Amino acid sequence: MFPQLENLVNVDEDVTDERYGHYPDRRPISELLYYGLILADKPAGPTSHEVVAWVKRILEIEKAGHSGTLDPGATGLLPIGLGEGTKALGVLLLGPKEYYALARLHAHAPADKIRRVMQEFTGEIYQRPPQRSSVKRVTRVRTVYAFDYIEDYDRLILMRVLCQAGTYIRKIIYDIGEVLSPGATMVELRRTQVSNLYEKDGLVRLHDLADAYQRYKETGDEEKLRRLIRPIEHCLEGIRGITVRDTAVDALCHGAPLAVPGVIAVPKDLRAGELVGVYTLKGEIVGLAEAAMTKEQIEESARGVAFVMKRLIMRPDTYPKAWRSRGEHAAAPDVAVRPEVDLGKLESDDV
């Protein structure tokens, strides 16, 4: 059970059909490569896109993507989603990122003065992306949660930065140098945290991944590969989840909103407008949705839209069809349609 599915309150009861879907930790390797997460240890030199391209080549898959670009010279945690798992990576932008940076001052400065300036860059700061960045260069507000002076040697300063996603550490160091007058340059940068994912949890080196996949192909031994590739649900621990009945899953995968009869369990203090992960009773992620009701409203209602799907992750037809479109009979006589879904009126999401 994932943390986001703990302490949920049941608003209804149901059981899952073992014939469909897979428990995340028991997915076949073919499915794990479609709903997987790799915490890659990016080396210095290649771009983040090159690392993703190598992962695709190693695992012989067509689709993969990363969250949070690291400069070629930077190292550390690079979350890589496999297959449809790439659609879940956006949630990581909601959480903080931690970096350890080595800066070189262009002239000596007292340690206490450096610490005071670092404190001035803690909290909300204005920042304009550097010229080499790929985003539009407009001034924006970013939050630095912690800025620690670790140690120094001559004009080299080791610092720790915990900040909001989208913060440029190189630019912060440059700005600190400007305030100190002599100037400063970033020498090295390593990322150690992305939202709920940490370096201490164990990062994956590409040659280990290649070795594990070759061992699996040649001998069928899955053990090492399963240690390196996690279920994609791990990257969604930063937002709370809800569970739905099996008969609602396929309609959701086709873009239908989640009606009250399809809901099984929700957080006890669910808020309207809250972004949540939608899971099967096996713990598989179906997609991301926005709550349209509170827990109390769901309990008091017999019908109505409880959640609006915002991002679909699970492939259609993973679970059997239990809904009908206009003019079509139900897929099976023993499955009630709750409620009837008119696919012609549904808007497709950006998936």
C-alpha cells in the first residue's frame, strides 16, 4: 500500500476482480516498462534528454521522459518515467527540490557576510531565467525554503538549497556574487531531492540498468531489474489518492468524469478543488482528477459528478467495459451503468 492510499475513509464497499489489472509490485516486466519509474543518477557531461534516450535504447522501449532538466555539467537525481508513466511526472513539480552547490567567489569575503546575504535569498525571491535557459526570460517569483552554508575552502563555498521547482541555482549564485561585489560562479551542482524522491533512496546508474536488463533477457531473472525500476505510483506520493470500483475504471480511461457511485474511498478531509490521484482497488494509478465534492457531499449524494479527470495515465481496455454510449446496450447484463456515459460529449484531455 502506498502512503497516499493510507487512512482513507470508505464511502462504499466493493472487491476487485483479480483477472484484470495488476498490483503495482506484481506487474509483469512488460507492464512495468510501461508504468515504471527510474531514479537515474545523471552523470556530468550528457544532457538530460541524452540520458533519457540512452534509457530507451537500453530497455528497448519507445517512450520515456524526465522531470526537471539538469544542465549537462550537473549531476544527481533525474526521475525518468517509462511509457504512460511519463504522464505522472508533472506531479513532481508540486514538491520542493534540494541541491548541493559548490560556488567559487571571485574574491575573498567574510563567512558571516556570505551567510547574511544567503539569508536575504531565503523566502520569496524574484528571478529571471539565464540567457541559456529554454524558457521565456521573464521575471518570476520563486520560493527558497532553506539556504545553508555547509563549509568553505579558500574561495570555494559548499551550500545546500531547498527550493521551489523552476528555481535556477546558477542564477542565485550569480546574484549573491553581485551583492557581495566581487562576483561568484557555480562550479558544481548535484540534485538530491525531487518532491518525495530522494537520493538516499538509491539512484540508478545506467550501466547497472543495462546489466539488469541483459540479465533479464538472457536468463529471465527479474530480481535486479525490479530493484532498479519502481512502479510509477511512487512519484505520486506527494498528493492524496482515492479508490474506485473496477466497473468505473474503463469509463475513466476514456475521459468520463467520476460519478458518486464509482467512488469507494476518499480522504476524510477531502476538499472541493483538490487534486488527487485516482486508483483502482489494487493500487494502480488510473489518472489525476480534481474533486468536485467533499467527503460529506459524496456520502450524502446518490449521484452526480464527484471528480473531474484532468490527466489519464492508465490505458483504456485494461479493465472490462462497464458503460455504454448513446444507442448502445450495456457491455454485460450483470453490470449496472453508473451513470450512463455519452462519449460524444466528452472532451479529450491532454494525454
